[in-house]
Amino acid sequence: MRLWGASKLGTGVLIGVVLGVSGSVAAGQHFFKALKVERFVPPPPAHMFALPSLDAKRVSLRDFRGKVVFLNFWATWCPACREEMPAMERLHREFKDKGLVILAVDFQETPEAVAAFMKEFGLTFPALLDRDGKVSERYRIRFIPTTYLVGKQGELLGRVVGPKEWDSLQARQLIASLLEPALVTRLARAEAQAKPVGPEKSIREFLDQHWESPIPPQGKPPARFTPVEASLDPKDCGTCHPAQYADWTTSLHAKTMGPGVMGQLTDMIRLDPESALDCQRCHSPLSEQQEKVRRLDKQGAPVFAANPVFDRSLQGKGLVCAACHVRKWERFGPPKRDGSLVSSAPREQLPHNGATRTQAFLRSEFCQGCHQFPEDGAALNGKLLENTYEDWKASPYARQGIQCQDCHMPDRRHLWRGIHDPDMVRQGVTIDLRTAREGDALQAMLVITNSGVGHYFPTYLTPKVFLRLDLVDAGGRPVKGSPREAVIGRDAPLDLSKELYDTRLAPKASFMMKHSWTVDRPGLKLRARVVVEPDHFYTKFFQATIPQAARGKAQLREALRQTQRSSFTIFSREVPVS
């Protein structure tokens, strides 16, 4: 008998499959895109199967051809299942009389546990039992949750990796488009989203103006300002805000104009000033940090002239305090810790005339400008290269009111920790190793769960996370032929011509790495490691760029050295197996 190790898996299996009307897919393509459903072109056939229900009846997927079937693989210990199954129930109640069938396939648990869960959450759609896990294996499930859409003729139309808010307007529109296109129009009329009003509108309007690009020159400071008040240098801000300044100096915001960017801009500002200024929009956004300014000639063509307010020393300091907090020498910031927006004294009596306070500084939308491409921005395989804000917006954290600042600026500290910080990464994921031994056969499963990151993990093309399993002998040497590796991340060629793969984890989603070996000698150990390379793409990029650089070679070489030193291990374990 095979027994898995006793440690807890830490997340659940959640795989959904929807059988739909293939004829309506073309009309509803934009609903696939809106819900981030990966479409299969051409669609391969789905695997048919039959499983017992809680009342011991045999239920076959083939029985529901001609209907839209939502097939969900789940487990009672699955956090993501607990979050999304109530939404599935609401979806079931809305569309069950319109042709939708929801089947919930439990992953390797007892009927008693499944029945108790269904009762606890008041779920009325049928539950099926995949006691041996063979159905999940046939669908080659490694990421959990995963959702498949299957057409009326049994073809796989698309897939979603990660949980979804299945009673959201986008999800309901997608299901409606598969059932009957006319239902979509009715939904749109019934649930047309209103434009922001009141405080929400005020925040949006403030941010639209605050993040005008490029940020306009500050102009001449007020006559009464001291040299410190009239300075844009972060060090001068630290005169009155030493804690914030000290934190900022340790952050990546202070390094956004590091050797990698500066080495590229050295040539780019001469050869392609348009692209250079576009890079600086987030890396050094103040007008005073930009060497050239863009103007239009008499024919309306762009020309690039020397910037009369350019401060080279300020340029190299990256995302400075003033980029977020100073406009036309007026200071802006968040509410006081007690929530108040008013100053403690008349503003003319305060340093730099006090500050205008707004809730916008505590909202994820404040970060959106530099962490979200527009809809028509650079994309691969139909997915934006930078989509962090929208990923967060679709996550459980957004629904709970957890903002970017709550994680990346805890207690308002100016740290902005992320993928380069080992402790931050360890807090954001759960990793579990499970082993089973049957005779000479050893099986291992390494599971990594995005348990605490509010967007896809990792976020962009740049980082990669490597899961590694191998056998080592008594001397700690790897056994020949035993190493196995899986990669979590998104990758593309250096020219960004296509997406090579995307294995990132949505919030609450998991990846399972499974393998088996033959134990053929005593003293063997199974070794499991998870290694993060925050700058994996940049390492390749700098290696290719240095030979072509004209002026920035020294800076690019230093950037390459930094990327090669940035990797770290977040999980390492050895388990005796013989």
C-alpha cells in the first residue's frame, strides 16, 4: 500500500471544465479574453470519463453533450475551493434552468468528507468522487486550480490556470455566450457598470492629473522656501523624514536608474530618444531627470531637444521622493495615521506649506501607472507583458480590500520589497514535499502554492523560480540521471517575438511537480530545492547586449554581475529514502 508523507499539502485541487456550444465561441471571443481564458486553436478533444456521485450513481461526462457543463475538480482541504465554490453555487442557481450543469469532482477523498463539505457550504450541484485520481491524471493536471472549457462536440476550447470569481459579470457573460448569445445582451443591460462617483471619482481624477507624463517641471519655488524646501534631492527630504529616507535608500526605487538602465540609456538617448524617454517615464519620471524633451516641429513631427531644467545628478537617483510627492512645489501625501486630511496648523506656517493629503496614496491605483500596461500595450500570446494591477484587481485580495501598499509598504514603510527579497518571497508562497515508497519505487511530489502574493507569481518575464528534485548518495553526490527540474515563470526570446511558456501561479493557485525513481542502493536521499532567480531574463539580456553597446559597456557589465549574484534558495530539504 502506498502512503503519502504526513505533511499537509497546503492548498486544494481545483480544476474546472466547461462544455459549451462551439458555434457561439467566435461571437464570445472577447469574453474569453476578458476572463483571461487561454483559447486552444485548433481545439483538441477532451477526455471522456465516468465517476460515481455521492449517491453511488455513475455519472458520465458524455451524458451532458448538448449542454454547457462546468466540471470542477476540487478537495475539501483546498483554500481556493472554499473561496470560489459559493460563487459557483450562485452561478449554478442563475443558469441551471438555462442549460448549465455543474459537476464537482472531488480529488481522492472519502464520501463522508465530501458530503460534509457540500452541506457546510450549502452546495446543491452534484459532487463526483475521483478516489484514485486517475481522471485528474488523464487531464495532466499540474497547476491547481485549472479550468477547461469544452465545446458541445467534446473539444477543449480553452483553459484558465488559477481560481476565478465565477459569479462575476465577466464569468457570467462567458457562460451566457456559451448557452445563448442573447443572454449576454440581457446581462449587459441589467448590470451596466456605473462610472465612479463621489470619493471614488475624486481619487480617479486626482491620479489622472498627478501621474501626467512626463511630470511637468516644478518651476520656480516659492520665495520663502529654504534651500532644503526647494530641493528635489531625496537626501534633503530625509532632513525631516529620516526614517522614510533610510528605508528608501535600501529599496529598488532608489536603484531604478542603476547600471543596467543607465548603460542602455547611454546609447539609447542618442539613437532612439523616444524609447529612452519612455523608459524614464517610470524609472526617473521627473522632468528635471530627463536629458531631452520631446516637442513637435511645424510639420507635427517629434523632435528632441536639450532639456533646460535637466539635473544629471538627480537623474541617477531613480524614483525619488518628489516623483510621488511633489507637483509644482506643492507636497502631496497620504492621510495622517488617524485618517484625518487636515493640517495641524495654517499651511503657510508649516514647512514647504504643509501637504495636501488624499486617500489615493493608500490605493493600488496609485501604483497602476508603472505596473500596468494599457490595453494596447506590448503583449505576447494575447497577454500584456505588464499586467500586475489587473491581476490584483481580479484576485481575492482586491475583493477583501487589501491594497498593494499593505504588503509592499507595511506600516507605511518605504521599502517596496518584492521578488528580490528572500523573506518577502518566503512569506508569499507555501512549499510542501511529499514522498511515497512502494517496494523499490519512490514517488515524490513537490508542491508550490501562491498562498500570499496578490498577483501572479512571479509577475513579469524577468524572474524565474526553479523547482529541483534529485537523488544524492551517501557522499552528497547527485545520482546520475536522477535530477529533474521544473520552472515557474514566463519566458520569451530576447526580441520578445513570442511567448515560449507561461507557468506563473495565480493567487491561491498551486503547481505540482511529480516524479518517480527506482531506489537501487542503500544510503540514498531525496533532495528537493526551490531556487529564485529574480533577474533570470536580464542576465541573458545583458550577456547579449554588452557586445553591441557603444558607450555603456562598463555599466552593463556591472549590471550583469549584479544579476548573476541575485539568486537565492527559499526551500531545501533532504529525505532519507533507503
